[in-house]
Amino acid sequence: MNSTETALPATDAPWIVMKFGGTSVATLPRWQNIGELVASRQAEGARVLIVVSALTGVTDALKQLCSESKAINRSEAARAIAQRHYDLLDHMQLSMPATLGERLEDLARLANEGAATLGELAWQAQVQAHGELMSSALGAAFLSHSGLPTHWLDARDCLSAVALPNQNERTRLLSSMVDSRPDPALAARLAAQGDVFITQGFIARESQGRTVLLGRGGSDTSASYFGALLKAQRVEIWTDVAGMFTANPRQVPGARLLQRLDYEEAQEIASTGAKVLHPRCLSPLRESRVPLLIKDTNRPELDGTVIGPEVRAHAPSVKAISARKGITLVSMESVGMWQQVGFLADVFAQFKHHGLSVDLIGSAETNVTVSLDPTENLLDSDAIAALATDLAKVCRVKVIAPCAAITLVGRGMRSLLHTLSGVLAEFGQLRVHLISQSSNNLNLTFVVDEEVVDTLLPHLHDLLISAGALRTDDSALFGPSWQALYGNGESVAATTAWWRDAQREALLELAAEKTPRYVYHLPTVRRQAGALKSLGAVDRLHYAVKANTHPAILRALAAEGFAFECVSPGELQAVSAIVPASTPLLFTPNFAPRDDYALALDTRATVTLDALHPLEHWGELFHGREVVLRIDLGRGLGHHEKVRTGGSGSKFGVPLDQLTQFLQLAQTHGVTVRGLHAHLGSGVLDAAHWGEVYVQLASLAERIDSVVFLNIGGGLGVPSHPGEASLDMAELDRVLREVKAAYPQYQLWMEPGRYLVADAGVLLARVTQQKGKGAYRYLGIDTGMNSLIRPALYDAWHEIVNLTRLDESATALYQVVGPICESGDVLGTDRRLPEADEGDVMLIAQTGAYGKVMSSHYNLRDEADEIVIE
Ligand code: ADP
Ligand code: ASP
Ligand code: MG
């Protein structure tokens, strides 16, 4: 990122505006990404204007500061906010830049003084503007220090708020709009000063010189205003997701990336709830036809969403389902409303008077109901109460809140109605307060009680796909799901994990005896077994023992009634030594030598073949036997390329085009195919997946008379990243029962591994030392990839905590590494943890699966031992 290495932009070089949101500017590694990204745009020959948000959470903290009535509390809040910035400076190893120092002093002064001098709203705007003023000052210092000379620009000198006729003081100061006609003079002035600028999102200046805000989330809109003013080549919105998805991916992990959208559709998705873009940010670009790109700062290699002027011809499809919470409905009743001339004019005049903009409208003979959207209105209870009092003079008023608006978005909604019957049926169970179909034919909205939304949305999204209303088969438009892109990550289970409270002391004692050490919690194994046993359609559950072959776990699962799936003679032996002789076994090897089959055929195990070779060359071995055929359905799934076990890129299974040949070989050798098997990969969190495999296997089985069971594999994921939803077992149960009802003649088998044991295991290790190097702080522990290879092999993310200091605040940013002589010996990158000391006990979570079984003596280091908690 050394600017001297990049060619200087030509005098007529285009502008690229890059906006980085709150999470994108909150840590040192993100700023390092920003530096690289900006340098790469410069290398394209562009001038760059960086627009930044406040560090994540800072605008909220500033708002909170504004609501404190006591000066002492406000000053304390200002100090805590300042501390966030000191911490980041510390990680950046920078001394306080004068520009930031001034801001912090200014904030301390404003906090202490309170609103008296400036007036409440102007003071609030001024205080909240400091979030972006501080982050941009910090960013300018960091980038310049890293060799990318960056000019700090005050956005208020460029963005002039326009006074709109119906604005009140509140909207004028806190949710303002800006004149964004192209300004060649600004472009020329900046070009004369330099090539890289950094400025603030969220703020502008009004005609009297006061600082104004653009509304919560308004930094996106700042970027657009700058894009339009500078007639930029494009605007890039860098955030914490790889684009706009078909639904909020934090709510619907199966949501698909929307690869390209026109302004109108994107606008509709943004206005109806997709927080990823501020609803006002598209109109400035639409007028000047500047394209907008949404990208993930942390994963710049992902494609993202391109929004531009081209309307692509394609079959009508629902593009997204969004939800807006915090909606207030105002229902107004008046007898003989339609006969009363001017009734609507009277009531709407009240909305205007109170500075409230109406979103949806529904009407009946004696009633008109409107919705107020919190992103367009500053809805506090005072504002609503004042409105209701005035409305009560002309009609009977009822305020219904909190509600949520669920919107289906897509061009040509009316022509899609026939595909929506299943979706509409869902609303039959709910109180629907209002339905509205937009006159531009782009959306269909249902207002319901707010509390139902979180569970309803993922379900509706699934229904839209299965009904063919959301046409995910159009791969030019619909990219991968969020889960497919991010599915291998952060921990939900971790917050309620067994090791956090009840067993913490016991674990610390175990670690005091010896580390590194794996500890397994059998009640968790049993809990997971119980969840699997709730799947009513499944006739036989096998534990895929390769995940963890500890005898206590095998014993516990045998007691739970599980059968066992093994992939090698060693596993067959280990299992046979432990479980009762009546327990069914399944042998599902891959590229196993002849002797392995010979050995397995001498046991009670049901043997699976997944290639032609064994029958072609060792036919006599299998003569008269019954086997299972593992089929490659032509596609793989899973959290990482290395765990996908389908498709021609993977070595597993007999491809469909060799099926006939396999059956002929079986016939020739007197072999009976009793079962069909497919397993596409691991870490799958979408219930629909097993339904698809099941149906595919069942329809293939119908061509083979001898088949009596279908083994749909395992691969059931356990969520590891915060916010990642777990696999919906009730939904999986429903999906499987549905297929079973269609194909009752086949028994259903499954073979999960990770699902049963991942959460049950933790790896305990001890801190040995720390090292600071450049911007990084390495935290060394007494074991590494020799004990746990998943991070190195699959980029797997495991939650890591300092068990000794579980309750201390996480103020340090560490790279957690082991003692193995490999650069890849990193167990966790960028981990926020308490400041650690030599001897602290670190816990690596979710290591019950593929932990110990994949460990080695590499570097001749001792292997971790294993302890079981009953
Ligand atoms: P930033 O701080 O970078 O401005 P935001 O939090 O404002 O980021 O916006 C990004 C978030 O928007 C995502 O993390 C996601 O939770 C949310 N979001 C809601 N709906 C969608 C959607 N349809 N597509 C993508 N993200 C969405
Ligand atoms: N910092 C502002 C907010 O949190 C603006 C933004 O981030 O877009 O609302
Ligand atoms: Mg945002």
C-alpha cells in the first residue's frame, strides 16, 4: 500500500467513492483492509474519496449521552467514547493525532455544557456528528502513517442541506437532505489538493451554518451525495455482508446474494427494511446514473451486489422479502367518512402539521388506516400522543403498535400472485392489520404484529423458493446463500454452552492438572442424540464415528440406541470392542483397499460401495452379498471446499452416468443393491437440503427393485458464529416426513457425526507467552494445529475464551497461536479477549468433533489427553 508504487492519477482521473460502515472501521485489521482496498482503487488510476461511519456503537453511545440529564453522567459517557478511540489508536500503535485530540476535547466540552447554548436539537446534531468526525480523523492518521497520504475533508464544507417545505425543526436538524447536483468546482478543487481523501458520513451543514444529520444509517447517503456531486465512476458501500440478500441474512441464513439489481428494485428493498442500504441513498445516484457496489470489507474477494441503471430482462420473480419493525399504525374511524367532504384533507393536515410522513394507506367505508415508518419519521411516544390528540378532534383514533411490515419485492408483483398461494396461506394464521400493493407494481406488503416476524420470515423465505416465486434457478441474478458464503463461522451455542457456567470450575481444575487436554461432556452428547431421535421419519440413526471415537462417547450413543457408521477396519474394530454385538454397523469407506472390504464382509456390517472398481475387479468377494451403493448426485455442499463430498471435484460416490454400469456389474456378480446412499458435505444448516437428497435417492430407487432403504447421509451443521441460526430440527422433521409420505416403501437412514459431538467437546490449553509484532499481538498457547487442525485445514472458526478471565472485559486483540513450526499454526485470528497472562487457561470450543481424532505428534509434541465429564 505504498503510494509511491502506484501511478499517480491523471488530471481527469475518475473518482471512486468508498464508504466504510461502523463495523468496517472499528478495528485495526479492518483499517488494514481499507488501506489495501484504497490502494487498489488508486492502482486502477482513480482518485478516492473515503466516507466513514462512526466506530460501531458510537452513534448509539452519543445518542445515549444526549439523553442524560446530569452533566456528570454526560461527561462520563464522553470519556467512555473517547476510550474506544484511545484503544484503537493503541492497537494502531499511533500517538494521538491533533485532529482527533481537538474533537475529543470538543466532545467533552459539549457533554459538560449540555444543550442550553445551542438549543436541544442543534446540540444533539453537533454531539452525534462527533462519531464520524472522530473516526475520520483517526482513519486519516492511520492511512497517512501507513504510507497512503490521505487528506481529511470536512463533509459539512461540501454537503449543503436543502430546506424542504414540510420539514419541521427536528427533521431539518436530524434527518436532513442534501442538494446533490454535480459540482464540477468541488471535483476540481479536490483534484488540485490530492488523490485520496477521507470524510464523514452522516453529517452536512444547513444555511445558517449549523451541523445537521442525515438520519440514522445515513452515511450510505453521504457517499451517494458525494458520488453524485463528483460524478463518480462508482460508489462502493463496504459493510459486514457481501451485498444485498433476498432477506436479512442474520434472520434468514438461507438468504441468497442478489448479484445485480436496478435502482428501482434496490430502492424498494432498501426502503422496505434492508438496512444494508440507507433508503435515501439511491435517488441521488439514480439521477446521475452512477452505479453502486455493495461489498464485504472483511471478505473483499466475494462478488457483492451491483446496482445500476440497466433493467435486466428476466422472468418475473420475487427478489426479496424484507421486514420493518417499529411500525405504528394509526386507525381513524368516522361515521360516513366518504360522504364528508374534506375528511381526508383534514386528517392528513394533522400528519403534515406534526411533521410525520405516511407510508401505507388502507381504507374502508368508515375507516382509514395509515402506517408510520420509523426510518422516515422520528417516532417517539410524545409525537404520536400529540398527533392522536389533534386527530381526535375530527375522528375516533386508535394507535396500534408495535407492528411490522413484511414486504415482498419484485418487478411485476401482480403477475406473480398465482405463485404466492402458499405464502398467503401463512398469513391466514395471523392478525393482518393492513395489506398494500404499491402502485408501481414493485411490492406487496402485509402489516402484522411485530412479535411474529422473527419466526415467520425464514419460513416465508423458504416458501417463496419452494413455490418458485423467488426464482433461485436464475443464477445470473441469485448468487450463493449467506450460509454458503459464511456458514463456517461464529458461536450461538457458545453463549449457553455447558462450559460457561456450570462446569467452569471443574474445567479449571482439570486444566490445573494438565494441558493440553480435551474434555467431553456426555450430557451434551445425549441432548444432541435426543434432538436427532425426534426426527420421526428416520428409521435408523448411525453415529459417524470418525468424528470422535472415544469409548465413552461410543458407549453413550449405543445406550441411546444408535447404530454406528465406520470408514475403516480400525474404526470397525474400535466400535465392535465397545458396543453390544446386536448393534447394527455400517461400513462406508472410500478408496479402501480390497483387504478392507474382505475384513468388513466378515463382520455384521452393511457394506457400502462407492466405485465400479471393487465389482469390476474383486467381484467374487461380493458374490451373493447385499450392498449399499453410494451415489454422487453431481453437486456438493458444506462450509468449506474440503468438506464437500459431491460433484466431480470430489472423490466420493458413483456418478449418475455410471449407475447402469454398476447395476449390471452387480447383477453379473450376484450382488444385491439393498440401499442407496448420498452424502453431499458437512456443516449444512438448511433443512431443505436433506429433503432434496431424499427425494432424489427415492426417485432413483424406484428404478432398482431390490432397494429397501435410503441413507441420506449426515452433514447436519452446528452453528459456530454468533448470529448464525441453528439447524431447525422441527423443520427438518417436517421436510423428511413429507418425503416419507410420498415414498413410504423405503426405510430412511441417516449418519450424523459432528452434530452429535461438536458442542460436547472443548480443548483446554495454557497461555505460554505473548509477542507484539508490527500491528499484531500474538498470544501463544501450549498446543496448536497438532491438537486441532480444523482452523488450518478448513479455515474453521472456533470460539476461544480465556477461561481464567471469563468475566473480564475483552480489551485486547489477539492472534491465538500454537507452538508448531508452521505459519499456519493459528487457532484464531483477531480475537477480542481480556489481557492475558502466562498460565491462563484458554478454552477452544466446539472441538468434540474432528479434534482429537485428527490430531498428530507433529514436531514430536505430545498429544492432548482426553477426559470425560458424565
Ligand atoms: P454498516 O454499519 O456497514 O452501515 P449496517 O449494519 O447498516 O452496516 O448494514 C448491514 C447489515 O444490514 C447486515 O449486517 C444485515 O444484518 C442487515 N441487512 C438487513 N437486510 C439485509 C439484506 N436484505 N441484505 C443484506 N443485509 C441486510
Ligand atoms: N453513524 C451513523 C449511525 O449509526 C450513520 C451510519 O453509520 O450510517 O446511524
Ligand atoms: Mg448502515
